[in-house]
Amino acid sequence: MLSPALRAALEAAIAQASGSPFRIVDATPAAGGCINSSWVISDGERRYFAKVNEARFAASFAAEADGLAALAAAEMRVPRPIAQGTAGGQAFIVLEYLRLGRGSSATFNELGRCLARMHEHVGARFGWTRDNFIGATPQSNAMRASWAEFWQLERLAPQLALAARNGYDGRVRSLGEKIVSEIPRILAGHEPKCSVLHGDLWSGNAGFLEDGTPVIFDPAVYCGDAEADLAMTELFGGFPASFYAGYREVRPIEDGYATRRVLYNLYHVLNHLNLFSAGYRDQAEQMMERLLRA
């Protein structure tokens, strides 16, 4: 149930953003996501998608709006951010409502092509103009000239430090220290461009409009190796083969990707270890052992 204060704030924010009055006559809980509560809100004619959480999540919603704007500028279809705010101890973000469905072989092929074209948009350095979040975990995006240095200092080292604070010491720590020191060797000879990345691209963060247009959302944007996005699409079940075929039609994948994929996905597995449970510890340790053998 939306509180009266939150309802009033949503109405005011949408009215200001759209330039016309808005009164919520229907608010329906929406499925999806494990961090925020989500709602489809309507005045009987217009519909919007709203995410709500505690007021401390206002920074996360601001980062989400920034990331969506960046992806749109890189020519990807995303839900357009409408408004953000806080009210009654809660934070919210309002997005364009999009009716999304499951994809076909053809639409996943187009998603692969779209992602490859997005990766042709590049920045000057690795990182981003602001920090953001990977799930509920703060994500540092301090700019670095070296990709290996960025992955060492802004990705793996912070996750390993957080794991230690969460009590995952022992082999996670000892293997992690070795991996961080080995990153320059693992990435030797690999000189990626600073591509605009979604940053958290798995099957739950992509969908398709009724006309088949691919849509991506819930970003953790930064500029980095395009393979980091591609790697995550393979982590939790993967996308259909047509997606990868479409990607390769536009952008070839360099030799050595199979090893780099493990390195890049280690970041997400460590994040899941830190966010959810020790069930990811064995997987993280096995990935690090594999990298050290490579």
C-alpha cells in the first residue's frame, strides 16, 4: 500500500515532470526485483512504473536515472526516467511504463546486435563520472587510465575487502590476494576500449517490446571492457545462442575471452556472496583457482 505522503509526492513529481495534473486512481504491485518494491501507477489514462524503498536508497535511484540516461545516449532503448524524490521516510523513482514480454530467437539476435553497437560508444578513461551500485552494493567508479588497474582497484579489491568484513576469510582472502596481484598478467596484451557498459546485464535486466524492440534496464553503468558485459550475460543461465551470434555479427570477440570471462564474472559472484549467502563461496574459490591455473 502506498502511504498518503508517498502517493501525494508521486502525484506532484509526475505532474511537475509531465506539465499536467496527475492523480493516482490505480496502484498495482509489480513483480520482479529483490531490493525495491515496484508499482504500476495510473490516473486512468497514463501509466508509470515506480520503485520505492527506504529514504537511504535515494542515492541508488539517482544513480539508476543517471545510468539509464547514459544507455539512452548510447542508443539503447531503456525506460525513460521521469522523476525521483523522497516522502514520508521513503525514496522513489518514476520511470516510463513499458509493457515487456519474452523474446524470440530473432529478437535476442537483435539484442546482441544492439549491445555490440552500444559498446562502440566509448569514453576517455575507464570508470564513470559518479559512483553507483551493483545491486545494493556501492560500486566505485574512480577513473583509471589502465583497465587492469581499474579491475584491480575498483572491482575485485573492494569486493574482497567487503567479503573479509562479512567474515569470509581463509581461502577467499588468500586466493583473492593472489588474483588481484595476477590481474596484470591475466590481462597482458589485452587493450580494450573504454566502452559504455550496462554493468549488470543478465536475463532479468532485459526484455522486449511488443514490436520486438530490445529494452535493457536496472544498470550499473561505467566505461570498461565490453567483454565484461558479455561475460555477465553468460553467468546466470545465459542468453540464447542467437544473442551471441548477433553480437558477433557486429563486434568480434578476441582470443582469450574464455579466461577473461571468468575474471570478470568473479566480481559478480563475490558480490552475490556478499549480498546473499555463503552458497557462493565455493563457486568464487573455484573461479579463482581456475584463474591461477590459467
